[in-house]
Amino acid sequence: MAPVQPVRVRPGAAPPARLTRLKKAGGCLALVLSAVLFTGCSEKIERTVQRDVAELDKGAPGRSVTFELNDGSQFRFQFCPPGSFVMGSSDSEPGRHLNEEAVPVQITQGFWMGRTEVTQAQWNAVMKANFARFKGANLPVEMVKWEDTIWFVDSLNHRIPLPAPWKFALPSEAQWEYACRAGSQTPFSSGSKLQPDQANFDSRLERTRPAGSYPPNAWGLLDMHGNVSEWCSGWYSPKLTGGSDPAGPSTGNLRVARGGSWGLEAAFCRSAARFSRSSHIRGSDLGFRIAIVQSPGSKPGTAPGK
């Protein structure tokens, strides 16, 4: 088939009659196709989200919501209530680094954090290519760039449109550590030390384990320590940003990853441990989890017990 040649119009000139007719005919056809496509999509999406969408505004500690794509893939989230905590680590914490200088943080809006890292089954349901080194439906997806995670989130927001002000997103660095700690201020959410039966770390297995293989923290979240490092939404800065709902610096050269991984020692899997990574890097120890957050500027909500 011969390639279609574009119609060129001089600046300021009226469009050719042929182009005008095509626009009119194409516009009608586009309207018909759009109506068919969006009616079908809306119907599928509505069936998908009706189950738990009403629960988003009723968050309380211990609550969870589950959303399901039309192929049966499920995404479960645990509620993280508003509150305050000290982000970073104390001078006396073993294994701490200079980029963990403690700052007070207030989380004014409750949010829902993915119960586990995004698995390959979830990834495959939304995206076309899976580059993971360790293949398995229930294994966390890895070998994903930061940009890949943004495409995933955008696609999921299209597939499951949540009611305002809620949306799927990568968690901020502050949200990630707050969820990981789940009210604790010890090096790990489980205490001062990390045991082999609590996380996948220190190259003991030399690979990832299925998501959710270890006990949850106090808010029901799994694998916050070890298995795969997890991308966060913001830019990396050597100094943590405190205050209310900090999003980190507005610009930068590197992104932030949290949580350590299967190949790192326990000290690098602490709640406060931070890593700077190029957004273009891929690694078999680098994955992500998603959250459901409220859009910035929306009225703070979902207080405990609401």
C-alpha cells in the first residue's frame, strides 16, 4: 500500500476543500467509534471498581481495599492513616549514612499503600513487555526503569479511573518510609535486627522470592524490607525534606529507591536506608510498589476512624 502523503497548508491559508470534507466525515466516524469504545470501556471499568471504590474515603488502620482488572488480576492496598513521624535515622543507629539526617514529618492525608511490590502477573496484565530476570507470576517485577513505573501508573489510572481526589501513584519518599515504619522508630519495622525469617536479604537465596513471603508489618504491608528495592516518586537529595507531606526537591538528576534488596546486607534494608539511582537504570534487584493517594491540594481526609 502506498504511503499516505500529508496535506500541507500554508500558514494563514484556508484548509483545502478535500481536507475539510475529510475532517467532517472523519469527525462523524470518530464520534461513532469513540462512543462505542468508551461505552464498552466505561462499562468494564465500572464493573471493575464498584466493589471497593466506596471504601477509599473510609480508611482506618487495618483496612484494605482490592481492585481487579477484567482479566482477574488483583491489586490489594492497606490503609496508612494521617500522622507524624521522624523520617531518617538517629546518629546512634547502626549502619546509618549521612543522607539519613532525621527530620520531623507530618502526613496530613491518609493513603493506601500496595500490600506487596508489583508482581509480574500484575505487570503483565497492564504492560506488554516483561524484562524481569527471575521469571514467575508471583515474583516481584524487576529490571524496570523509573520511567517504566510511571507508564504503568498512567495505564492503571486509565484502566481503573478512581473518583477524585484519589489516584494511583508512586509513593513519595516520605510516604514510603512512613508506611514501612508503620508506627515504629526502630531500624526495622520488626525491631532492632532483621532476621532471615523476616525478609529476603544478604544474598542468602541469590534471587527474589514470591511477593508476600514474609510476615506483614503493623499496617499489613509485606516485603518493605529486602526482596527488591522500590522506586519512589521524587528526586533524590542528599538531605531529607521535612514538614507537611514533603515531596522532595522539584528538580534533580537522580531518583530515590527504598527498602534494600535480596542482594544487600541488613543495614541497607533499614526503614531509613536511601539509595540514589538514575531513572534509566534497570536491575534484577530493583522494582516498585504503587499507592493510592489524594491529589495535592485536596482537602485532607480519611482520618483514623472516619
